[in-house]
Amino acid sequence: MDFVNSQLITFVAVTLVLTVTPGVDTFIIMRNVLRGGPKDGFYTAIGICSGLFVHASLSAFGISVILVRSAVFFNFVKMAGAIYLVWLGLSSIYGAMRHKNSFEYTQSAVPKEKLYPTKSLREGLLSNVLNPKPAVFYLAFFPQFINHGDPVFVKTMFLASIQFVIGISWLIMLSFFVSQVKNYIEKPSIKKALDTLSGSILIAFGIKIGLQNN
């Protein structure tokens, strides 16, 4: 089995482009960094990227075929993911709006939210696992890089590991960048606007996923 070849270069290139393209992951990281700082973003990134191995395993064992071909199962997973994203967005907006008085929303009056790593990991993992798009992506994309005679599970995990490294590297850099920008946007009105914006985008993604045709 030849792991390093032109196929691998193509896989890495496509994965890089898809990874840096803004999507649900981007705005969940932004939301959680604004909520709890770069460590919150770091644990969220681990959760998101760990979900890749769930989809890769399902794809390797052929369970994703069931997900794609079963309308009931597909719609169930799709709606669960959509509802979860909407809930995350609403909680972000609620956190921004619960302090109506601008003085109450200052950094001194409202300390940074206590960091719970398991909460961040769970949010990242569920946002990925409950999204049926990665399952379809793995089923359609990964077979292009698995040749006849390759051990399917081993090769799939190898490709998923590459995607994990690329994904977590990008999301950690994004977390660091957002945390640095955050230092210059501590004004209550700007923070509330960003929390509301990221929450609204997550809600929009959730609605879009929920309304999409199979």
C-alpha cells in the first residue's frame, strides 16, 4: 500500500481548502473563544476534530451508506444537528442580551465564564457528529483516495488523521487569532454585537441544515 503519492498530495490540498473555508466549526470556535478564552477554543477544536474519526469509522464500516440511503435516519440526524446548532446560537445571544445595562456588561462586572473542558469538548464533538454532511462527505470523497487492495479501515483512519492534524492546527490558530483580537474589542457594545452575530450565524446554519432537501 502506497501512502505517499500524488493522491495524498491532492487529498491534503483539497482538505486544506475545505478546512479554512468558514463554516459551522469557525463560528463555534469564535463563540467559545469569546465566551471563555483561547483554552475554550482549544478544547472545542479537539472535540470538533475528534468527530472526524467517528464519521471516518462509520464510513469505513459502511454505516454511512445506511445514513445516506435511509431517509428516516438521515432526517433524524439532520434535525438533531440543526436543533443543536440553533440551541448553541440562542444560548450565545441570550448570554449577550441578559445584561441590559451596559455597566453590567463591562469586563470588571462580568468576569470571564468559568472554563469547563468537558463542556467545550462535548459542544465541539456534538456539532460535528450530529451534522450529516461529514458522513456524506466521507462516503463520497474518501473512496477517491482508496485504491483496490488497500486495507479500507487503515487507509480511512490514515486519511482522517491527516484531516485531524490539518483541522486542529487551523482551529487552534483561529482560536489564538480571535483571542488576540478580543483584547482590542473589550467594549461592551462590541462584545455583545459579536456574541449576537456568532449566535445568529449558528442559528442560520441550523435552520439551513434543517430545511435542506435530502
